[in-house]
Amino acid sequence: MDETTAHKRTIHRCAEAHCSWEGVERRPYKEDDRALFRAVSRQVLFSDPDMAGEWRYFEVAPHGFTSLERHQHMHAVMIFRGRGHCLVGHEVKAVETHDLITVPPWTWHQFRATAGEALGFLCLVDAQRDRPQLPSEDDLADLAADPKVAAFLRGQPYS
């Protein structure tokens, strides 16, 4: 890294109100019309060409959810605020602040704000990512064969 590149980097971002950070734009979750999701925003907190990862913050409004998808890359997720549920593979887990979730490659996953409050999480992924794969009707049938997963997909998870 040369001196010019080092001077362009932001070395400190002040936290602001409502889980936002100085100089970080709050964006829509996806620009992809194919995926079903509700009431989610995203912020890219850190991305640098000298590192292979990207750190992002997602916020799911009460009763909202991320898209059900899988990827070639893995995810490391930390619940930053709130409570809800997540699906990873065929497992549904209740999640709350400071929980850590690992999503292996090619594993179906989805996060839901099921507790009547926003669910915010930090997500570490590869900076160069593949496009998400959405479930086919057969994939959905396979997932829904488990009653706990079927309830989660309907937005009615139980623990």
C-alpha cells in the first residue's frame, strides 16, 4: 500500500443514532426483484481492496425478513441488536444480541425479525461474492418437509 492509498482510507467512523455510522449510506437490501424479502436495509461498513472480506450491517424491521438463499461463499453473522429467528440449512434457531451464526457455503439461510422488534446484524462475507441462488419449488418442498422449518417459512417459528 502506498502513502496515497493510506490517506484515502477512513480510519474511524463515528456511530450515529439508530444503528448508522458516519459517512455510511443506508441502502435498500437488494436491487434484485427475483428474491422475496421484506423491510430490510443494508450498510457496507468496511470494504478494502487489500482485504478479501467485506463487513456489512443489515437491519430487518419488525416482522421483516431477508431473502431465502444460498451462495458459494460462507457468512459469519453476529446479532448486533434485537431478537428473532434464523434458518441455516434445516435448523431454525432463536437469535438475540451477541449471538454468532456461521452459514456454510451452499447452505439455505434466512433471518427474520419475529419478536416484534428490529433485528440488526453484522455480516462478514467475501468482498467478491457470487450471485445468490434462490430456492426452486423442489428446494422449498424439501425444506418445508420439516414442520419447524415450514413454520419458520410461514413467519411463525417456534423454538
